[in-house]
Amino acid sequence: MTGNAAHTLRAGACLVEASAWRWESEQHRVERLLQGTLAARVEAGEVLTLTPDVRELLLRTAREVAIPEPDAQSALQNVATATTLLREARARIRDGSRRLMVARSEVRRLRQAGDTANARKVLEDLLAVEVVPLYREQVELALEDLD
């Protein structure tokens, strides 16, 4: 990661939108972009370079996706395990995002049909499996919105 990318990460800390389904900071969006770019380069065959900025990004990302700090620290001891950490974090983001999109669509359909009880069940079922704190918070807000 370049110095400009690190600066961009630090510069974008303002909240840009708040709703039950779309609530993330500009910093979070920038970090997701950088994670995706880094992951794409690794998937294209580049070897992950564990610079201080990359280590910091991976540690922050691990926290954001509920990977325990000791596990993340341990993973950063070598390139192979750090690459696995990157892939696991990206999988949690990708899978959680997909689950949210599917649930959002289903909840909207159920609410339009007047079926609040099943809309609530969809959200409760999602909450039971979701591990990413930001996504869990979005589901909790959506549940509150049903009241």
C-alpha cells in the first residue's frame, strides 16, 4: 500500500449514510476497496508483501470482521498465513454482504405483503449466523425498524 493509500484511509472517517441497510463510513468503503485490490492482486499471483501499512490494514480488517486479535497477529508472522487471513477476511465481507442483500430483498417483499412476522424471522435467522459486527448492527437496526 502506498503512502497515498494510507493517507486516504485516515482521511475518510466521516459517516456518509445512516439507515438500517446502508450504514458505513467513508473510511470503511475505502478500506474495502483497498482490501479488494490487495486480494485481487494476490489472487492474480502476486505475493503479498507484509509492509507496515499492509499489516495495519490486515489487523484493522480482522477486527472489523471479528477475527480474534491473537489469531490475526499470529497470521502476520509469515506471508502464507497472512494471505490466508486476507482471504478469510474477504470471504467474511463477501458472504456477509451477500446474505444482507438477499435478506433485504426478502424482508422488503414480506413487508410489502404485510407479513412482518416472517420478515422479522428472516432478520433473526440472519443475525444468528452473521459474524461481521457492522453487518450485525445493520440487521439489529432493521429489526428495530420493524417495530
